[in-house]
Amino acid sequence: MIIQVVTRLAKQKFAGLLNFEKGRLPELTFCNDEKKRLLYLHIPFCEELCPFCSFHRVTFEEPLARKYFQALRREIKIYHEKGYKFEGIYVGGGTPTVLIDELDQILNLAQELFPIKDISVETNPHHLTPEKIEILQKNNVHRLSVGVQTFNDDLLKKIGRYEKYGSGKIIAERLKNTQGYFHTLNADMIFNFPGQTSEMLEEDLAILLNLNMDQVTFYPLMISSLTQETMEKTVGHVDFGGERKLYELIVRRLGKYYDFSSAWCFSHKESLIDEYVVKFEEYAGLGSGSIGYLHGICYSNTFDIESYIASLEKSKLPLQAFRKFDLHDQMRYDFLMKLFSTKLDITALQKKYDNKFLKTMWKEISAFEIVRAFRYFDHYLYLTPYGRYLWVIMMREFFIAVNNFRDYCRKQAGVK
């Protein structure tokens, strides 16, 4: 009952929060503060498109991709000219390593312009080659996140990854051969695929533990309304009824050997995580289809790649839509994102919001205390084991809302 209520409320809240305004975003103002920010760079190209993926991605065409990387370099320079300083870089996609020489130039430029401390890059198993690894190392990539999803061959075939990336055995071997080259090698996994049983998940977990991965991120399946139609045709019906059982299995197996970096990320060491929104108060979203959050404004770049390139050829930011968060929206956003790391620094948030955080958010906090999702200790709110799963639900619904927004933007831009 509680889980159903949380799911319904999360859907309602996040749908409203991502009701963006159309039209021109206010000009990017000069930034002269020292707030901790991350630079997110989106590379939307993939050799082939997976049916479960709701991110902005298009089929790789080299001439278009090279023009895109050139435009992305222009966009990075605009943020530098406006005085922004970034401590971290997260490169997502798509497949960011699809043109490794272009990514090489992008990472070089960003490190020349900003005081970067951490770099995280996403990739796919077939890109774990000596050439690409060497270039990523040269560019000080601290964390390499590999899209594995599952080692089960039947599932890999259903989701269209077996022919692209090989069998589960081949993928595991590639991961094994890549260990030790980066501070953190992360395996991106998905649970709750249609037809995925506890036994299949157990086998995935056994392989991960045998590999002794630095970090494992286990996402619940999060698909937009449009992607759900594709999944129905290719993989099967998406059902959240067995999600909690699978999540508890993951926690039970990985929790013995790993620390929680977030409610679904398990780490041996301190490192960046895919949910960079947890550790950074603000982030700039660069690239076609990227979403950023700066100065209380959540904004989106255009999903039309040709328009993205054309705007930057004129030295204009390629913005498509935005939403200005009021103070309560900002507090809700911080509450959701920061607590997803499994603990919330109440003292820091009270200071940030001039001692108004608890006064404003008491209803939300009380509701979760009633269902024993929190425990309070030494100025921190900690998620209980039950609370961690509730937060998985909330973040799942948040990202589904984001994915639905992406679908809307793609449709507006005429992108399939």
C-alpha cells in the first residue's frame, strides 16, 4: 500500500516539476561564485539503438558526429567565457567513445579551461580496446562506466545487445582485462527486465562478485511511455510487481562487500557515480538533448542535432526549454537528490536555505518518518533499508518523468 502511494505521488510531483516552458531561456549570466559544479557532456551517437534506452540517441553517422564534436567544443568555450568553473566532468550518451579522437580533443580542451578534479566517461563493452583505454588514461579519466545491463545471453539477445557486444562470457572477460587501468571501473546493470527471474539475477551477481568490480550500479528498468511500447513488442510487458524482491536480492548479495554510494550504486572506494546530481549542487548540461540545472533554473538543449550545430556556429547556446524552480521546488529537488546518497546533511541544508529548510519541508520529512524510511543521527537523516527502496521508487519515477520529457522534446524536434 505504501509503495503504491509513493509511486503515485512521485509520478504526480515529477510530471509537474518537469513541465518546462517553451521559448527563449534568459541569457546565461556571468558567473563569479565558487559553487561546486559539474560539466555534463552528452554524446548522442550509437552504432545501434537499444530498445530499452530512453536517452537522447541517434544512429552514428561519422560526418555528422564530427560536426557535432566541433560544435560541442564551441559550447564549452562559451561557458568558460561566462566565468564558469567546473570541478568534475561526466560524459554520457549515447556512446561517448564512438569517435575516440574527438573525445580526446574534448577532454583536453575542458581540462585546459577548467580546474577539473574528476572525469567519468561512459562506454560499451566492445569499446574496451587497448587504443581507447590508452587515450582515456592519457586524459585522466578516473572512472569508466561500462554499459553491461546483464550477462544473461537470452536477455542480451532480447534487448539487441548480444550481436553488438558478444555473449555474457565475452563481456565479463573484457571487464576483467580492463581492471586496474582506472581508479574506478563501474558496471552499469539493469534489473526488472521482462522475464528476468531471481535465478537469472543471481547469476549476474555471482559474475560481478567473481570479477570483484570496483563499483556496480544496478538501475531498475526505467522507460518512458514511448519506449514501453517498443519494449512490449521486442522484450515483453514491463511489470513493477517483482521489482522490490529483485532489489532486495541485489542489496543482500552486494551489501556484504560494498558500501552504498547511492540507493542503487555499490562501491569499494570513494568515486563519482552516475547520479552526479547527488554530489554536485549544480551542473551545466552541454550537447544536444542534455539537461542542466544552474541558478535554480532547469533547462534543456535542443534535441535537433542539426539545429544544435547551427546555433553554435553562430555562437548561440542551443537552448530549447526551461523551468525556473521556486524556493520550495529547489528544496524538494535537494531533498530528493541529496538523500538518494542514503543520508541528508540537515545542518548544511538549513544553512543553504537560511534556516527555512525544515520549516518548509516538515510535511515531506514527517511522512517518511511515519513509515520508518528515515533515522536521525548527529544532524543527518539516514535512509533505513526500507527507506532505500522507497527512494529507488522515487528516483525511478523521477527518471521516467525525465525520459517522458525527452520523448516530448524528440517529437518536437522531429527526432525518432
